[in-house]
Amino acid sequence: MRWIKRTVPIAIVSLAAVIGCQPIKSSSIVNSTFNQPEVSVLATQQTATSQGWNNVALGGGGYVTGIYLHPLEKDLVYIKTDVGGFYRWNSQSQSWMPLTDRFPLSQRHYYGGEALAFDPKNPNIVYIAAGTYVWDKPGTIFKSTDKGQTWTKLNIDLPMGGNQDKRWVGERLAVNLFNTNVILFGSRQNGLWKSSNAGRTWSKVTSFPGTPKKDIGITAILFDKQMPGLVYAVAYGDGIYKSTDTGVTWRKIEGSPQWPRRMATGRNGTLYVTSGKGPGVTKYANGVWSNITPENSQAMFNGLSVNPANPDEIVVALGESPSTKIYRSVDAGSTWIPVKRTIDSTVPWWTKIMRSQAWISAIEFDPKVTGRVWLTDWYGIWRTDDLKTNPVVWTNYQKGHEEIVTFALVSPPKGALLLSGLADVDGFYHNNGLASYPDKTFGGNGPDFQDTYSIAYNEKDPLKVVRVGGNRWNNSYSGTTSTDGGLTWQKFGSFPTNKMPMRVAMSATDPNVFVVTISGGQAIRTIDGGATWQPVSGLPNGPRGPWNWSQSLAADTVDGNTFYYYWNDSVYRSTDKGASFSVVYKPLVGENRWHSLKTMPGVKGEVWVSLDEKGLYRSTDAGKSFSKISGVEKAYLFAFGKPQEGSTIPALYLYGKIARMGEGIFRSLDRGKTWTNIGDRHQPIGNNPQVMAASKQQFGLVFIGTGGRGIYYYSK
């Protein structure tokens, strides 16, 4: 199942030991790469013009697990996502505005969307339950009184799992229509919670008798719209419970579905339920349950909505299926009409499965626009403005919703400004610049992968590129090469079966030579562009993938025979084109932690290593000794980019912490002696920043790939 792709949190911890220090010496070697005359680039290459921090336009790609439309204000629409936080619709720009981007790295666990609820009588008030994994730091509930512009943390901390199983069902958080001070929250592990003062204080409802499935918990709470005090709650795997005194006492509804997905009521008080097992759609009226599942359909239903203006009009959708079907009823479920669909995709590269509205989570009537219906699925947000047409035209609205998980970023000195390797959607040659969607994935002009894990180019001829990746769904992996900067690709002639490639590094002088590390196994290399492979000697087995973002492997940028590798506080080097490695620097043996190893552009033998809370280190003698960069208190990510005009020193970018400057994103133009803060405290890029790259073509342009908010770029 594809949801497993995001269930392993990134490890962000310090190293147990520090590389030994020596005084830093300025390199006397001329930066040959950047001292060359300007090279002509491909016609499709674009220049970044937007100032400050912005998202690279990709076009969605992550699971949108809920959509919420306020009954009092037109176009007030919210969405929640599993790993990308929460957004609000901007009808003027037809785009989604991220509402939780102010959470820094230390609060990255709040980007998992567990639940959302608004005050039904006050459009300004909205609540979110935020937390990614039950085994990570506790989640919490935040309140906003300005539609999500700012948030106040409430005094409730519980394990939450916005990126865990059954995140597509719901809703766990609900505000009472008749007394909006009353809020109920169904947790995954800790039962039912209640606030009677608009979130200021919370208490556990010890009278709730349900016994839900472990780590799924109470998945849905619904206040009736007609009867004060009436509220329903789903104990997943146990059934539906009912309270008539606003949650003080509860009883199980006899005959209720055991595995409900979603609940909804209309103006007449009838309760509708979709389920994953047993009858797919049921309704509860006058104390009686009725099976109203559409005829000849699968039993697993999820999405559900009742028209606020007509309690007899209902839409339901199949769940957990790549070929999701939608049904509409205008007689309270007595008969159903399959909704025939036409797809109007605004994102040119979206694949057939992405356009199929796979794994629909939520489907909702718009309370202010007759005939308008919204739905969310595994990849984005769709809307039709007329549900009664045949076929119904659905358009995806993706602008601003950037939720893709990044594995690799490369910004070569020639060709595209950016090549990106991504989870689930392969990756892109960004042929339309950074502010417009790419036309195709890598697979549009070559072999198609689910994931691209690593990309490298040849320093001598940067249009020679290699990428490695594959398909987790069938455990098949390989790689491809390109001779035109990543526009078109040719698959390797061979690759070991059932081996997941993690990192690739290409010789600086010979594009047919590259080294590939293997998940949990021995590294391999090729000297014929991937036609044949040989084992690499001297390296430890690689870390398990794919959810490991440490950058352990790099090629020297001048000497085509030399490669470097870092692991467990040891620096390894090969001088025979990757055939064999040996340790050249080993201060201590200890557990491996978060790190990156990179080589200085245009300088032979200059190697840099970042060790998170242990700082940033530099070697000018091919890894035989290292000196610590003074003042760098934390080096989480770093990258080298084009020098400023008149200089041959590559710009150095750092995501970390500088003495007397605090945490942030920084640039140095003198190899780390002095720093300028280029970060934005209102947009700290805290959602699991995974990889960093800087442009070799444009000074001041740097990229950060995240674990759920796509790719950011900064242009001076």
C-alpha cells in the first residue's frame, strides 16, 4: 500500500564525536570551473526572477486527507494534508495558501494534519490537530482567530498520526453548532477529549466506553445539526456511539457498522455512514439501520456528503482504490446514479492514475454555490461547478499545494536550472523555469520510476547526467543516463536485481564511470555507463533506504579517479575510479548520524562534511585531515553555488546555526569566515528539509527540498 511511503520519520540527531581540527588554509588552487568563459545553455533554461523564498512550481502530488467549507462565508475552504500541513483557499488567485509554514525544524512534527474543525458560527475561528506520528513527539491542537494567519497552541498534547493508517477517514475534531465553546477530539491512543471553553482547557471523557483499534482510535465525531446535545462518535473497529447530552454519557448504537469511514447528517437528522467492510453505505433513521449501498458496487466506501440545501441529495465515493467511483442519489439513497466524469487537469505532467482521482478521501457539497462539489484524493484537490451535468467535469486546483517529498536536487552549470528527484512522481527537468509546472516527469522521455533517489552529472561535460531510482511497489530498481542534461534518458544496460540504489557519484572526467551505493548492501560501480557492474571493495554496507537522506558519497570535482565516502565518523577515499576505498581519516568509531559530504567545485582534493549539531568541516588535502569551520554551531544542510561577480570562491549556503546569529539559512562568500542570514523567520522551511543544492549558473540561487512541502528556492 502506497501510504507506507511516509511512515518513517527522519532522524535528526547529533554525532557522538567531532572530527579533529586544524587551522583553515585558503586554497591556492584556481576555481577552474567558474573561471571559464560562460557556456551556452539549452534554450529551455530559465532564470529565477522571484525574490526571497518561494516554492518551485510542481503541481501537488501529496495526499489531501480532508476538505472543509464554512457554511457562512463563500469560498472559505480549508484542506489538510498528511505531511504538508494545512492550507486555505484564495479565490482571488485561485490558489492554496499554506497556513502552517511558520513551524520551524524543531516543530516539524506539526506538519502532519490529523484533523481540522472551524467554529460554524464564526468564520474567523479555526482549529487544527497537528502531529505526524504517534511514536514521534506529541501532537497538539492549535487555535486561530484570524482564519489561520496566526496560531495559538492549546493545552493538550497527545500522540497523533497525520501520516498514519486511516488518515483518510474522519473527522476527529468537531465544534458544537449549538454551543461553539464545546469541542470534542477523538485521539488515536488516548480516548475522547472535551473542551467546554473554546479550547482553553481540556479533559478526558472517561465515560466513553468504546474500544477502538490500536493506533487508529476514535476516527470521527459528528454533532447533529438539528438536535442540541446529540453527537455521534466512531470507535474504529468497534462501532458508532451516541450521546444525547453533549458527550457526558454514551451508548453504542445497536447494529451500527463496525468499520465506519465517514459520517454525515442532513437537515432532517438522518445519519449516513460509509464503511470499509460490510455494507458500504448505510443510513440510520428513526432508530433503524438500512443498507443503501449502490447496487453492484464494491463494499469499501469512504467519501460522503449530504447537500446542505437538500437532505435527500447525497454523494459517496469508493475508498482506497486507484479506480475510485462516485455515486449520487437524490432520494436519500434509495437509488443511485454513477457519476460519469471528464477530467480537466491543469498540471501537464499528471499521469493517468493521478487523473483517475485515486483514493478519494473527502467529497463535499459547497454550501454557498449550487451544484458545486469539491473532493480531495491521493494527489490533490478537484472541483466541479455542476454535479448534474453528464459527464461531470472535474478540474484540479493545485496552485500553491506543493506537498511532494524530495530525494535529490542537482543544479548543474549547464542545461536546466534544476533537476529534481522525487518520491512517487519520479522527478523533473524543470524546463519551464521555477514558477511554472514542468511539462513531463523524467519518465516522459525515458524509463519511468516511482522514485528517483539520486542524480549526478559529469564536471567536464555537465550535460552527461546519471540518475538512480526505481519502483518500491514491485521492488525493481535501476538507473538511467542522459547526454542532453536530463531532457531524455536511456536505461542502464543492466542492474543487480532486488537492489535499491541510494546514492550515485559520477567521475569528474569520464561519464561512463560512476559509483552507486546500495540500501543495506555493498556498493557497486560501472566503467561502461551501466552496461556491466562490479562490486566496490573497502566500504561498509549502505544504510537502509529509501527513507534516508544522508549524503554520504561524492566524486572529486577535478580528479576523475577520486571518490569520497563518509560513514560512522570515518572518511573513505578511492583513487582508482571507485574500484576500492580505504579509510583516510578516522577520529573515532561511533554510531553514524545525520550528515552530508560534498566536494568543492573546481578544486581538487577539497572535501566538506556537515555533521548537524557537531558543525561543519573542511579538508584541503583530499580527506587526510579536517578543520572545523569556526562559528558554525549546527550544520544541517549545506551546498556550493556560483560565486558572486568578480570572485572565484563558490558561494557557500548553510541551513544551520551560526554563533551570535542563531538558527536559520545563511550564505558565506569567503569559505565560512563570515555569514549573511538569508532566511525568513516567518517561513523557516521547517517541514523536514532533506536536501540542499545551489545554482552553478546564477549567483544567489539556492534550493531546499523537503519531506512534505515540495521544493523551495531563494533568489537574491
